[in-house]
Amino acid sequence: MSSFFQTIQLTKRFGGITAVSNLSLGVEQGEIRGIIGPNGAGKTTFFHLVSGIYPPTHGEIHFLGKNITRQKPFHICSLGVCRTFQNLQVFGNLTVLENVMVGRHSRSQSGFLKCGLRFPATRKEEEEIRAKALEQLAVVGLENRAEEPGENLPFGEQRLLELARALASEPRLLLLDEPVSGLNDTESQRMALVIRDIQKMGITVLLVEHHMDFVMNLCDQILVLNYGEKIAEGTPAVIQNDTRVIEAYLGKEIEELSHA
């Protein structure tokens, strides 16, 4: 029986450098799966492969039983795989609500011409997009900031705004690339609560993160990469006690977490 999402011997080479090497991974529906590893381990490259930004050198990617290898990013998104990026991507000149409405484009039926001519069906769809965007803002706790310019939000809330925009595409698998990068402890705790709420909505979450306390307390399962290869996989408790992981990456950080 195949997993909700899986990769089979996924490999990506750039010239003589192998960024991801024969990575086979299975994720079940409803999981929060973390991916950790040192800088240069291949984590973001893996996300680029899954979301269609990079074509793999070798291997396959399957989602909901379909082979989505080498599909275009917009097609992968329309199937229900959406992602955020390490670098914040908020449109500062748009309102908070408009930022989320932009994320709804993959579910929109109206083209540019129809939008310009303002056909009745187009106006109805725009109203539906607005309503859905408000729902996603409520998920992340920003519904009261809907009409403010996106650039007015503090950094932590801009991270939540980016998450709401990703939710607007109605993902079934959500890829989060360092969601708490640059956040303080309070903001990180808020993000963790929102991600748990997303999980309760039936959305599967795959996240890359360097914040070890965040990962260990949030994720159901963790994958560890080193030089593009999988060196360990399991529950947070298993990962914290894996000698290969400690030697390759976590070391003192894991010791501190174990004593905490």
C-alpha cells in the first residue's frame, strides 16, 4: 500500500555535486513530518524537487497515488501540494486580505480578460475568493488585520500571513521551509499552535527547520539528512538518541534538549 506522499530513490545532481541522493520517503496523511540537517544537507533542494521547481536527476515523486515527477509547479499546486519559502514573500503594497486572495489563484476559473470586464460570474467568484481568504486569516489569527497593508504587520505576523496565503490554495500537503526563521520564542510558540490547528483540518505538513526545540515538540516523525542522504528517520525520541545524528549534526544541541 502506497503512502499519501512518497519519494522513490529521489536524486538531484548539479554537475559533480549530489544535493539529494537516493532519498526514499513515505509520509502518511495527517502527519507533521520534520526534515532536519546541517546547512547544505539538501533540505531546500528536496522541497524544490517536490514542488516542481527543479526536475530530479533520477527517481520518482508520488502524491495521492499519482506520479507527479517532473510536473510543472502550477500543476503540482493545483493537485494540492503548496509551499512557503525561507525568504518572506509578502506583497507590502497589498492589504493583508489581498495577499491571501492572491494565493487563491490556483483555484480561480476567471482569466485576466474576464476579470477586466467584470462579468457577473467573475464578480461572484471574487466574492467567494474574498470569503475564503477571510477564513484562512481566521485560521492564523489575523482576521482583524484584514484591511491593513501587509507591510504594516510585524515580522512574526507576516510569517503567519504567508501561511494563510498558502492555505488559500486548499493544500492537502503543505511544505513549510523554515517557518520560524527569525521569530522569537513567543512567535514560534504561536506558529506551532497554528500548525497544529492546520493538522486538525486534515492537512499533512512537511517542514524544514533548524529550530530544534520547535521541531522536537511539534513533529510526529523526523527525517535527518546529511550531504543529501537520509541518515536517520523516526520519532523525536528516537532521533534525539541516534548516535549518527548526534555525530553528524545535533551534538550538544541534543544533549541540551535531553536535559531540558
